[in-house]
Amino acid sequence: MKGFNLSDWALGHRSFMWFLMIVAVIAGAFSYMRLGREEDPAFTIRTMVVSASLPGATAEETVTQVTDRIERKLQELATLDGTRSVTYPGIALVYVDLRDDVPASEVTPSWTRVRQMMSDIQSEFPSEFQGFSFDDDFGDVFGTVYAFTSDGFRPEEVKDYVEDIRDVVQGLDDAGKVELFGTRDQVVHLEFSARRLAAFGLDAQTVLSSLSAQNAIVPSGMISTEDENILLRVTGQFDTVEALAQAPLRSGDIFFTLSDVGEITEGYDDPPSELFRYNGEPAIGLKIGMLDGGNILDFGKALDEVMQEQAALLPLGIDMHHVADQPTVVDHSVGHFVQALIEAVVIVLGVSFVSLGMRAGFVVSLTIPLVLALTFVFMEVLGITLQRISLGALIIALGLLVDDAMIAIETMISRLELGEGRRKAASYAWTSIAWPMLTGTLITTAGFIPIGLNNSNAGEYTRTLFYVIAISLVLSWIVAVLFAPVLGATFLPKKWKHAHGEPGWLRRRFHVMLRLAMRFKVVTVLLTFLVFGLSVAGMTKVEQQFFPNSDRPEVLVDVTLRQNASIYATDSTIAEFESWLKEQDEADYWTTFIGRGAPRVILTLEALTPGPNIGQLLIMTPDLDARDRLIEKVRSYSEKLPGVEFYPKTFELGPPVGKPVQYRVSGPDYAELRDHARAFAAVIAQDERLTSMALDWNEPSRVVRVDLDQARLRQLGLTQSDVAGVLSSLFEGSTVTQIRQDRDLIDVAIRGAEDDRKTLAALENLQFANTQGVAIPLSSIATLDWVTEQPLIRQEDREPVITVKAAIANDDLPATIVDDLAPRVAAFAADLPRGYTVEVGGTVESSAESQAPIMAVMPVMVLIILTLAMVQVQSFRLMFVVMAVAPLGLIGVVASLLAASAPMGFVALLGVLALVGILIRNSIILIQAIEDLRREGKSRWAAVFEASDSRARPILLTAAAASLALIPISRQVFWGPMAYAMMGGIIAGTLITLLFAPALYCIVFGVKPEPEAKG
């Protein structure tokens, strides 16, 4: 590079360069301390839940009148990817999924648009429709969870204490949402006997109207005198249970109190919508989130101090338990990664010292903290936190970022050996190799472009890998041409003794292999392509994976009963499981969620749809071995219980999927669809590797249909609404009014006596009172029939869908099983009637969806690499030689993955793509060296041999640094497959570059052997 010499300028301003280096290290240290800490990188959950209610409707009616209207309108949303709905009788839950390529900044406006769309169509719903509710905080993470248990305190008393703690925690600087859960609302129950009401000549509606009228808050006027205004107040509102009990009622000329016709008890919502327990004891939970961008370690310390203070203020009998502690998990996780980073630094330093000697190795080692410090500064500016992906990226980059410094220092040493002064030798790198180094650095960075431009959820999860590596590699080039010359001129000796000795044994063996490869160039190329072909075939033997399971010790147990099960049945079933769990040594402690799933304690936790038939336990085990043993025990426990599923699983890394093997069976008719789904489940159940198989909606539920005689109803002065209202009040209960105690509003619910509301006999003996107070038995106006209905209906994009889900009983991966099942699935789908289909879901589908955007941006990566290569070599033939090396790294990838029994997952795929840039970089440096020797007058044969010989050492050194630096993360579940893939690819690719590339060059340019040429 002629003209301005940046390295020479830096050498002329050494004091300023030292000042910049000192500032960089100090700024990097401060940035590192200020960087946020997280367990996993944040990614946007592009899902909103729209809920709607049409009381009294069947599931089919709700689909027609509510769900379908919502989904049809949502199809107009420009950013929509699809809708998923779960419809219960009278309740519709619609999940609105946005496209993965919707920027995070456009998500909130999309939710605003959804609200507007629902407002636009509200007038189209039946008059009984009760409106919408929206949950656009579906992805909120509550990394810290506390449970509060008590002995001798009423739940509302415990709730008051927890609310006080919530207010204190909310005052912390980085506190996000802080919410209570597991609370039960106070309710005053008025339990009556239908026969007794009828005997008094009353019905439930009469009681409801009377109490509501007495308790209403209504204005009673104001007297305006000449001097002042005096307000009038009337009494009668209920402020105590006793006042409610004394409420007067009238039937004809007979007066009596409310307590005469029913039993009044203080209690809680019954049946409850959800329950929460800690180690089997009823509890109230407090879930705590953190604001985006905060340092979770600092927040965790501040939170611990506050909670310790609050725990000391709790009365004896209320205990606080820390059940989810993400700050501690992040502290351990970041600590392990920092340890791995230190190990990688030591390995790279060792390679530098061994290969370059102490003084040159020392100079190279000084560039590492400089690059890392500057990288930390840019990470802080860009808002990149320290988490699983960014720390892994630093380790991957570490082996690559010393490459430029090694080349620069080696070039300086070669000039010192020729007798040049330190300044001239240090500045020579700029004129000779600065541009090839920059081109190579940019090409290596370009290999990671598919990660940076991947717009899937998995791509967003791993995106910081691209940013961190790109930043560190570009900075490594700047350090190599700006700071490395100053460091070399300072610490290297003025004169460097030239090594005149004969080549060592290893180098002589390399000379023999190189000459053979060049002489038998066609054979070398053909053998390389043959091995490459075998590797492509061997790729089919490599297991496929999306993301691995987490290495955290928790066990999640999903509990599912039949779909019409009551929450009492779910509670009882889980209580029996908890009794069993207490006897298991592997369980340290656990929390139980009934009617709902656990809070999203980590971003990748799959959220369960709430329902009375589901529950979830979050169990802490002491270590991974105990975790795995407990999972097997839970599976064995579940197999002994027909009609109930206990599905144990671990946290997922990457976007949540659920059971790994899934198929969606869709079609128009509910009954026929259910039959096809059951038949399909029977087909795939023949594979013994599958276990815990279930359909996400299956059996119909029993329904008692009350067929009313409308003519008889009119004669007796009754309506359908009268009958439905009495039935609802008797069996389910209805709110009459409220008792006002300070800021609390306590519902007063009227319902049948326990013996009446929990037996079918009460329905047959039910009596009504007409407007004249005459008792009328239900049997005189209606007949009772047993029928079945859908307990729920699931749809995707307005089409009914049943998902067949299964776990895996052995170590096989989902993609392997799905591939094996493909012929049977295809045969089954071919026999389905028109309109019915079977599609693959689960892990395989998510993996394909995540890889599709990578393939979409591959042309961009290839174009950038080709452009950079052409800018450097300025020849189509040279560019062909350079690019031919790129795919051959697959040889080492396949060999290493098979040898380590590691899967080819999403992250490993990113490593394979990154290999392309690394290998092209090495080949460009080699080809550039050949062309430089050609310009010096060397023959092509001599130039190829000498360039390959001279570049072998730095290429091998950088390959050793890049591959050995990956050893610390090869032991980790998440990074292991990528580390193995890159290590194998780098090692094989390096050998290919040094042997295959020279042979191919000789073929392309027709180079003939020169027997007299000396090595």
C-alpha cells in the first residue's frame, strides 16, 4: 500500500499511541463493569392474546359467533403471521402471532392496531357478548419469584403483607413489573336450598334484586339553605357480613331476613381459578421482573437486601421462600463463561509464546486485552449485554482476533532479520499486508452475516454473535496496524538473528507432502473431492437438532387431566403427586401451579394456556444427575396413571417448542377430525422411541341438556332466562352485590347448598317460584337428556387443528425420528379425505423456520465474499482457486461431529457458515503471497512452493489459536456442537488450504514441475 503509512504515523506519535492504549484499557474496564448481565439474550415475543366472552354459548357457538369473527378481522393486519385459537364454552382465546421479520419497534403499534380492529367489530357480536380483554405482555419475564406460606394467618392477612413488600420492591431503580399471584379473592357465600326458597315463595332472582337495590350507592339530594349546602345520605349499604345477614326480604305479607332462607359464610372464590403451593403448602407468590437493559446482578443484590429487610419485619408464622433466583443463575452462568474466556486467553497466549518466542509472543499477547477492552466499549454503546451468546462470541472471536497481530509481528520480525531498523520493519506491514489482512478480516466477518441478518426468533436470539465477532475482528485489524507496530518497536530487539538452520523434521515432511500434492495435482484434487463427497454422504449420519435442552437443574412437570376435569380433580391428583415427591431425594423443593403454568421465569419458558384441567410443578434438584434421575422417576410414575399425564422436561435453550415431536392434523369437521387424529396417533405410536403421546384436544365432555317446554313456560309466567338464571345461581353461583370494607370490595355470591350444587339429583328435584309465589318443579316444564359437546376447539388460521404431541424415550433427536416416520406419515396422509392434512410441527418445524432466513441471506453473504475476494485478487482464475477451498471445511465438520457424537443444530450450522469466511481468508493470504513472489520474478512453481512453505507457519498458528480457543466452550451443552464443528473444520480446512489450494492453482494455471527447484 503506497502513500500514507498509518503504521509509520503511529510510530511517529508513540506517546499519543500509548495514551490511546491506556485510555482504551481503562475505558474497556469501566464498560465491562457497566455491561448488563443476563442468562440469555432478549428476543421479542411477537404474540398477543385476545380474550372474549359469550356466556352460555357452547364451544361450537363461541367459535361461530366470536372466535371466527375475531380471526377473520385479524387477517387484515399487515404484520400478521397467523392466528391460533383455543375456544371453550363461552370463552375464546386468540393468540395473535406477528411475522418474525416485524421489527421490535413495530410490535407495540401492531398491538394498538389489534385493539382498534376489535373495537371496530364489537357491534357485530351478539347482544350477550361481554367484550374483549388483551394481553400484550405475553413475553414478560419474572426472573425472581418468592413464595409466602403461613401458619395461623388468614390468606387475606398474608396478602396484605405481601402487597406491602411489593410496594417496597417496586421502588427499586431497575424494578420492572412486580405482581402477586396465587391469591384468592374473598367471597361471602349465600347458600340456599331451592326447595326452601320455593317454600317461601321466592326465587333467586327476587333475592338478587332485593339485595342489589338495598346496597346501591345512589345520590339522595342536597338541601340548599341561605347559609350552606347540606348533603343528604341514606343508610343501608352492607359493610359487614352481619348487616348482610339481617337484610329484610318479603314474600307477600310475610317478612323475614336473609339468614332465614340461606346460610351465610365467609370464604374465597369457589371453585378457584388457580391455586399456588410451595412444597405442598398453600402460598401466595410474588414475581419480580427487571427493566430492560438493567444489570441483573446489581439488581439482584439490591433486591436481596430489600427482601432480607422485609423478611425480618414479617410476623412469626409467615415464612418467605426464594423459589426462582435468576440473578444467582446469571452470576454462575456469566462466571462460568468468564472462566472459559480466561482459559481461552491462556490457550491463545500459549500458542503465541510457543510459536513466536517469548518476546514476540509477549507483543502479540498485549494486543488481546486491547481488542477485548475496545470491544467492551462498543458493546456498551450498542446495548449488548453479557449473556450466553455474546460471551460465546467473545471466545470464538478470541482465536481469530490474534491472527492479524501475529501476521503483523511476524512480518516485522522478517524485516528485522534482513537488518532493517525497528521503525522501518514495524511500518513495513502497512505497505505489504495491511490490505490483504483487512480483506481477510472482512471476509471472515462476512461469514457471520447470515446470523446478523436472520430475522427468525432463533436468529434474533443469536444475533449478538454476529455483532460481537464483527466488532472484535475489525478492531483486531485496527490494533494490528496502529498499536502492534508501536508495541513491536518498543519490546522487540533492534536486531533479530536470522535462523539459518536446516528445516526441522516436521517441516521436511511438509515439503515432501507439498511437492507430491503439486506434482500429482490432479490426483490431489480428485482425492480431495472424493473425501468431500464422502463427507456430504456422512452428513446424513449426523444427528439433527434445533437447540439443546438447558443445563439448569430445574425440572418442569406439566400435568394434564381429561379436558372436562374440574380444578378439584386437578388439585387432588397433583396433591397425590406432591406426597410422592416428598419421598424423592432428588427434589430439594418445588412450587405447584394449578389451573395455570409457572410464571415465565426465563424468556424461553413455554407458557401454558390456563385451564382447570392443567397444572405445572417447578422442581429444584441439586445437580444435573439428580435432575435426570427425577425425570425418569416422574415418567415411570405417569405411566401408572391412566387418564392423567405427568410430563417432565427441562428448560429449553432458544425459542420454546414444547414436546419435541409434533404433527398437526387439520380438517373441517370436528368429529371426523378427532377420529383421524386418533388414527394418526396410533400409526406413529408404533415407534417405540416415542412416549407421553397426547392429543391437545380429544374426548368430548358430557352435557345435561335441559329441553324446556316453551308453551308451558308461558302459561306459568316464566322465561328461558328465568330458568337459566336459577340454574346458574344454584350450581355455579352468581354475584348479588358487594360488601365494602375500606378499599376492599368483597363479592356476595348466591349459590345452592353444597348437597344441591354438587349432585345431579338436585337438578331433577329443582323447584321454581313463579310471579305468584307458586312452587313449580323443573320436571313439569323440562326434560333432561344426556348429550356430548366439545370441551374446547383449537384452530390455526380459522381451521380446526388437533396437534399430536410426543416426547422421546431415548437419546434420539426429533429430526431423526421424524425422518424415520416420514414414509408412514406420507402413506397415512395420502389416504385422508379431501380437506384433511397432516403437517410436521414441533422442533423440526421450528428448526426449518429458523434456517429458512439463513438460506435467504446466503446470496448476500456469497456476493460480499466474492466482491471482497475479487477486490483483493483481481482475477477470475485466482478467485476460483480461493473460493474452491470454502466448502471443503465440511470434511472436518462431519468427521468431528461424528467422532464426538455431537448433533448438527442451529448454532452448529452458524459455525459451519462462519468457517467459509475463515477458510477463504487463509486461502487469500496464500494466493496473495504466491502473486507477490511472482511479481518478484519467481516462476509459478517456485512461487507456489515458497509461498505455501512461508505461509504454512502463520496459517497453522492461527488455525491452532482459533481451534484450541474453542476447547473451553466445547464442554458446554449449548456451544459444544458448534465448537466441535468449527475445530474440525478449521483443522481440515487448514490442511486443505496448504495442499489442495496449491494443487488446484497448478491445474488452473498449468504449472509444470521444476525438478531443480529447491525448497
